[in-house]
Amino acid sequence: MIAMWRCVFSQLVLSCLVFLPLRNADGLADCEDLVAMQMRLEKTTITTTTTMSAPAHTVKFTSKGGELWAFVAKTFSEARTEATNQLRMKGWLNAHAQCELCCASAPQNFTCCFQFFWVGSALSQEAEDGLQGNVPDVGTSLEVVFKAEENLDSDVVKVVRNSGLSAEQQHTSLQNLQERGISSSSQLIRENPKDIFGGSVSRMALNKLTQAQTSAESQQVAAAKASLIPSAADEAAKVQAMTAGMAAKLAQARQEMEQVVANGQGHVTAQAEQQMNNVLAQLRAISVDDADLSTDSALTSLNTAIASGGFVGGSKLLPSQLISFNGVFRGIALMIGGELRGQAVEFRSSYAQMPQDQLMQLYEMHPEVNSQEMYLESEFASDLQYANGMVEAYGQSAFSASVDSWQAGFDVASSGFSGGGSGGQSSSKSGGSAHSRHNSESEKMKKKITSLYKSQYFFEPKMTLAISEDMLQLSQQFRARCDAASYSLCKSMDLENCNQWLATPEVTPQNPTNKTNKTETEMSLGLTAILTNVNWNAFANNPIQSAFEDAARNYFVSMAGVEGVDVQVSTARPGAYWGGDKWTQVLLQISVAPASFSVNSNIMKWWNKGVLQSGMLSAVEAARGMSDARVENQTDPSHYLPRTWRYFVTSWQPAEPSKAVSQFQVYEPDVRALLDPTSSAEQLVLSLIYDYGTHICPKVTLGAWWRITARYVSTVDQERLDVEQAATSYITKAEAESWAYDASAAGSYRGVSGGASAGQGSSGGKGKGSNSTSGAKEETLIAMKNATMNVEQVWQGGAEGVSPLDWRRSLDENFNSNWKVIERDLTRCVGLWMYVEDPYLSQALCSTWVSKLLQSYNLTSDSVPLQLQTAACTTTRNMQYLINFAQNVSAAMQEQEYASLASECVLKHPGNYWSPPNTCIPKQCFCTLKGGTVANGTTGKDCPQQGDRDCVGCCLESQRGTCSKPTACASGDILKPKANTLKCQ
């Protein structure tokens, strides 16, 4: 106890010594004062220790980069020395650099300067002006001003000062910011780290920049959301004022009515009173307050009102969220795989920092038409299936004259008309129906067929986004991948200055002697997914989050077959660029390294079948505590919203760069392309295309579509015209029944489509000829004999399975989250290589796509002029030239091949005919028996023409009947004498 009190007493004495106000001539305090103060301190120990002040001559040190350490200096000279040392220690100032005094005589190119303040006022710092003396006891502060920080906000300066870079790198970074005109944190959004920090950048610098960008973007989104919400109080006041005015007028009218009654005009009393009561009842039904006019409650009320019709969900998204939600900036492998890949581009910084309402004006457009119709038909199910896939991926633009080259070799006819159903029809006939392109349309209608597949589309466009390619740049993720590929290419080609592509020093390949059990083809496997409808506040509870990660890890290990390998799993709230509500989503990331090709094959096998997605969902939902992190359904509080994967992307890429030279000649749009690669450099380029695609299509139309598909299959040949009429009849019937209108009314609703709030919804049905309606045409009845007709309906966008009114409401602007991309303008698609900085990587990406495109047409590089192949990498127009040229060459070669095969079939097998694509089979004729039954007739050589019915030679001898009288069997207008000895054909 004695020792403790001595310690306390000593500290109190020291405190008093620091704050002594009286000094003698030698600068020492008088003893009497010291003793007196010691006595007082001993009596008031607690009070004194809680009110400590700064020592005398304390200098507060500040800068734009944040407050620095305060220090004690007796003279201004000592203060400058202490401040300089501190700046050097923090890495802001070079070892040999000096800071001047901020004054008129300071050099114009100074690095930094000091400005002293006393009690908030700047001190004059001109030469010989008293700053050589002592620092005042209190109230002194010092601010350091760096020339490179001029015109920059403190938030921007702090990003550089806290980046861990050297003084030279910080100075360069600040100058880069000034040169690029970036002064505020909002302007940092979408900025390339290389443009700010230069070449090799530390991971700390990248993290600080990312944090600043995410924070600025979140603030921008919050401000945009606030601007969309009207003032509830103002709107309520307006409505209340209107209501009060209506009430006053009604009161006056009632008085006038009562006066009329009092005057004896009773014959108008009953009618007037009834009208007045009706109006008063309507007025009483109006109840207005602030809550009724808030956006959230209005949406909730509307959702509740239409939930009974089957519609659940839907909200209003900001333009940036709408772009992210629909994957507008995601890449596609054009003409070699229509599915969306990773986000390849983003807005340039100058556009990303703009207010959203201003940015919308640059790219938002109203669709040219309000509704559209289109049908597709083919004799082959696989061809129609492929065509429907093209619609799902690209929309109607896949059938425009300039880009229909994918149809080469497919028997697909397309036609479309817009508005109502009464508009004029315009056809866009496929140029690729190689085996029937000789025939005219009339000859085609006379053709007899046994199968026909027809799809009718009803498009409902709501908004067109026409984003200029000049407004875009590579996304941060894609840019980082491109830099890694560029470094690998640079090394493999023995070029100089390859380190310019390194984002951080840490990724520099280590000395080979330090490697242990690693090969040049070693790969890493990753999975990125976002799970929706998870209450993050509850999920972030450590036991739930840990259980979730353990469940994901265990399931992934079991499916990949990587027991014993380190699997890294992490979860976090998704950033703003992912879109959606970050408080109800979880970002899951899994990585495995090393990962062999067999491991990736296992994952891709289950991923392609959908087992990986569904199994992972079941595994994580069963994790302990996940039931406590559910999100309540606002429209039905007794239930919770179902969880789904918004993103579920796998990637397999090299862990290290290669030294080999690659030719980049082969690419398959699935994992098989990476089998036995020739080098790691090639793997990087191939994985870039696999993960991010080859093109970006920045002009899209959002909305919804509805598709009705009729599948006709018959056991006998029927004329195509009859079959088409039958298919159209069933489609029209399905359309009318879907919207609860009769067949005649349905015609006026052409272009009105249904939708599904999540992906696609479908329904199906089957019909036979005997079930046809009583009003069906005779041709339809004939066509449906010995045939079946299946009808299927599919919706994309909007609400599924609701009435037309609720479907339209689900596509309202307030529910734009229900919109889907229904059109990608292929004529506006841009090759991703156009944005790649490295010319070698740009050429590698383009040549890989050109090679794959030619392979899809069964062409080699020798089939197309080299000039066209090279030009396709320069402009979008030249790319279209290459596609059209390849289509024409492919169609001509295929037509020649088909003609050769048909001739060979007839020559080697008399009585046979050739059926595309590679079948040589005997001809088959048909004969109509008594009662109208159609039966197989003659075959092979005996059949005059494949598919003919009741022709001379079509019926078997056993099927022909003997003439009943001499003049029975007539050939045209000529009667045959002694006909009773002949048989009718």
C-alpha cells in the first residue's frame, strides 16, 4: 500500500511541475509555490488527474492526410525539425527533402511547406519576421501543405497517404490524381489502380482504393434512392387540401339541396339526395396521411393486393442496379455459346460518378414499339430448339438480316410483325436452309411432312438501354485477369518490361529453387456464389456463419473429390457492384489450390447437371442456425422467402504463368477446351474467354416475353400447309385459354405476354385430332388424323400464372426488378479485345474467337481471306462482314455437299431418296382406302415420288379396286372402254 501511494504522489507532483505558471529568473518555479501546489494536489487527487492539459509549448500537427502526432518544441526551429522528422518517419517525405515555410518567397516547385498558427490565426512567416523565437506556451498549431495535394479533398489524399507506398510513389500518385482531374472521393469510382498508383502496387494500396471506391459508390446509391422517394408529408398535404376543398363544396351543395327541398321542389329530392350520398360516401373513403404516401408502404400495399392473383415480389431498382441485376455488363461468347459469363466491363469513372438521373439520360430510351410478335417453325425439333435458344440469349436481333448467319445449316423459318395482330407481316427468311433453299415458298407449302415444330413469341418491351461503347472500360476483375495473362504472354515471348502487368509485387514468380512439388501446369479452382434471402444481421452471428462455411466446405470437398487438400471458404456481404440488397444476401467464395483437371471435371460435371447448385443449397440451408436467418415474406408474413443462388460461377485457372509460346488456335465453350493445354499462357487466354466471354452487347431491351410452342408429329405425310394451319390453330387456342378470352378476342391481344418472376416458367398440354374444337377447319381435322399435337408455354420476365391485369402490373416501372433482357442487339456487340490494353493479348483473344467462329461453320482459316479475319478484330462492322462471309461460304459448301450426297444416294441405291442431313432411305408412297383411311402404298422403285398419295403407281396391287361398270374409271375427261376389266388406281 505504501509503495502504491508513493507512485500516485509522484505522478501528481510531476503533473504539477509541468503546469507550473510561475518561474524565477532561472526558469525554475519557487519552492513555496511548489510546496503549496503539492499540498493542494494531495487533498484533491481525483479532480486533478481527470483535468490534465497539454504541456507547455505543445504544437498540434495537421495535414490533409490526417492529423499527425502533437509534439513539444520550445522554438519554431525545433518545431520544424520535429515535424520534418515525423513526416520522414511516416514515409511522406524523402530522407533528403525539406519543407519550406509557406510564404511568398517560397520556391514555386516546393515539395511541401509549413504554416504556423496561433489560436487559429496564421502567423506571418516572411523572412526575419520573428519565427526564430520561442513557441508560445499554448495555442500553437502547425499544418504541412504538400504541393501535390493542392485542389484534392482530404478523403482522396488519405487514400494515398494510408496506402503504404514510398514517398516517391505517393508523390507520383497525387500528381496522377491531379492530372486526371480527380479531386473528390466520388470520382474514384471505377478508376483503374494503375492509372493512380502507376506500375507495381502494394496490396495495401489496392485495398485502400477499393474501400474508398465501395464507400463512395454506396453513398452515391443511397443518394440516388433518396432522390426517387417523394416527400410523403408534402404529398399528403396536397391531397388533404384537395379533400378539404371537396368537402367544403359538398357542404355547400348539401345546403343548396336542402334549400331546394324547403322551397317545395320535392320531385328532385330523392335523386339529388342519392347522388349527394354517393359522393359523400366516396369522400369518406379517402383517408390520407404520411404513411399512405411513402414509397415502401405503397409497394407493400400493391404487393398484398395482387398477391391473391399469384404475383409475389417485385421492387423498383435504380438504373445501376437494373443493369447489374440483368447482367448487361456481363460478357457473352458470341456465336459460340449464348450464356452470360462474368462481368467484363463497367462505366468509366467520369460516368460512374455522375448522378444517376443525369447518367440515365445518356443511355435510356423508350422501345420503338410497344409489343411485338414473332414465330419460328421447322420440321426438325433440334433446329427449333436451337433457334429458341438463340431467342433466349439474343432476342429477335438474332433473326435480323445482318446477323442471321448462325442459321446456316438449320431449317428454320422466321416471321414477325408488331403491334396488335392486325399489323402488316414482314418475313425474315433464313438463308441457311440448305436442303430446301431452291424451293419457292409455294412449292414449300405443297411439300408433305410428318412433323412440324412451331413457336409463337409475344414480346412486351419496356425499356431500351443503349450504352455507348465509349462509356465503358474493363471491370476490375476482368482487368486483373487480363494483366495476369499479359504477364504470361510477355514472358513466353521473351519480351522486356513484363513487370508492368503485375498488379502487386506479391504475384511475381518466386525463384524456381524455392518451389516444392509444383508444376508449370498447376491450376487453382474457385467458386463464387451469392445466396439470396438471408438475414445478414442474424447470419453474422459467429456460430451461424461458421456452420454455414463448414457445410459449404464439406459439400464442395465431397463433390470435387479433394479430400486432404486445403479448401479455403469465406463469406461476406456482397459489395454494391453485385446488385441487390446487401443486407439480405451472402457472398460465398471457395478456392482450392492446387486443383487438377480431374478435380475441375468433377465440379463441372455436377455443375452442368445442376446437382452442384441444388446440393450446395440444401447443404448450407441445413447448417445449424440458418433457420434463424430467414427473411420474412412481406406479402405473406406467415411464410419466409425461399433462398436461391443469384450467382453461381466456377473458374479454373493457372496458379502460375508460363514461359511457353502459345498459338491460341482452339477453344471450346466448356471445360473440355482446357484438356491437355500446350502451355499455361494458353490456359490463361482460354480461361479468360470461358469466364468472361468474347463480346459485350451494350444495347439491350428489357421487358418480358411469352412463348407458345406446338409440336406436331404424324405417322403419315400431310401437306405442310394443312399442318401449319393446325399448329397455328392450337397456338391460338392456347393463347386464348391462357388469358381467359375466346379465340376471336385473343387476336386483339397479340403482343401481350406473360412472365415469370424468377427466370422462366412453363406449362404444357397435349391434344389430338379427336379433341379438336367443333369450329376447327376441315384442313385442321385432316392434318390431325393419325397425329398428335403437344403445346407448351414458357414465360420470361414479369409474373407467372396471373391474370393479364396483374401481369401488366408486375411489369410496371415500380416493379422493374421483374424485367428481363429480351433483346441483345447483335449489331452493336463489341469485342472485349477492343478494351484490352496489351496488344498481344488483344490479338490472342480475337484470333481465338475467329478460329472458333470458323470451326462452328466447319471452315478452316484457309477458307476465309486473312484480311477479313484480321479486320474483324478492328471494328464491329468488320466483325459483321466476317460473319456474313463465313455464312455464305458455309451455306454454299453445304449445298454442294447435300447435292453430292443426294446424287450419290440415288445412284448407288435406286428407289431411295436422300433426307438431310445424312440419311438415304427407300421412297414411300401412300394410298387412300375406302372409308378415307390413308395407308402405306408402294415403296422403293415402285413409288414414283417420295411422299406422293393416290398417284399413278402409289397404291399396291392389293389396294386397287376393280371397276364396277365399263365407264367407271376415268382418266381426266376420257372414258376407258371395257373398263370393267381394269382396276382403279
